[in-house]
Amino acid sequence: MNFGKIEIGIGAVIIVLGTVFALQGAGIIGGSSLMDNNSTFVLVGPLIAVGGLVLVAFGLQSPGPKPKKEPPSEIPPV
């Protein structure tokens, strides 16, 4: 299973949620009377979206090379 795809998907959802929070806080889109024209959500929304961007960035990173297994060393007889 490729966990990078999961991180990208969850990060994208978080970006959308942060954007909606910011736009509702600014009063650009309606929906929740609690969030409309509330400066708290204008500040918190972009922070949430940046968190989603960080998660997407981690998901896009290619995994490093897998470590090679060394053959077991033989101990010479005493």
C-alpha cells in the first residue's frame, strides 16, 4: 500500500477545509452563522490550509532507497 497517496488525499481535504474556514470567516461565502464574518476563522483557516500543504508535500516525497541487507558475517572458529 502506498501511504503517499493517503497523505496527499487527506492533505487535499484539509486544504479545502482551511480555505472554506477562511472564506466563511471573511464573509465571502455563507453557511454557518457562527463562522460568518468572524476574524478568528480568517486567521485559523490559512493555518489549517498550510498544514494540509505540508501533508501533501510529505506525500509527494519519494521514499529513499531501501537499506541493503548485509549477509551475516561468519565468526571464525576459535
